[in-house]
Amino acid sequence: MANAKTIMVQREPVEHKGKMYTNYFVKGTVRGQAVKVRLTPPDFGGLAVLDIVFNGGNEAELALKPYEITDANTGKVVKGNSFAARDVGPNGEVYECKLKPFRASDKNLLDMLLNGM
């Protein structure tokens, strides 16, 4: 992590059944335990976009975008964050790709990690 407020998305190549893939994840500590939270783009095409964002590197900033949705029928407000990998180019241009937790347990861990910041 670059500082206490910045979480970095990392990537690493992995081999599965003879094919090479890339895993995207963030690392942190929750209640003294090291955690690794897997992330994925929302669709298969996002992998090419992530290659552009990472630009040959292995880290990009995790961008948080808060949202708030009000149910018109009940008035109940749901709050949360959407996520993206972000990199800023040398001339200030922003490259970004949406991400989502890989599994429900990754969503839980990511929430715990963010609440501990």
C-alpha cells in the first residue's frame, strides 16, 4: 500500500490446467490477519482494459466510487461502493477499469478491509 488511504490492486500470472491467467487482488490486514481479496472485471472484455490500465506494471490504485440508491416503493436507502483499478498517465490522463469482488467472501473481506482504514 502506498499510504494509509491508498489500496493498490496487484496482479500476478497463474497457471491453471496448462493455461496462463492473471489474478487481480488487494492485500491488507483485518484484525491482525493478513487477507488477500480477489477482484475481477465485470465481463471478459475487461481483461484487455485492465492490461491497458496496468500498462505492463503489476500495480494500480483501487478507486472507490460511493453510491446511494433509494427504493422508490419503500424509501429504503442502500449505500455502498463500486470499485475500479486506476492509473494516471504522464500527462494526467486517467485510465480506469471497473472491478468487482470475485466471490461473496471477497466482498465481505473487502468491506472489512475498507472499514478498518
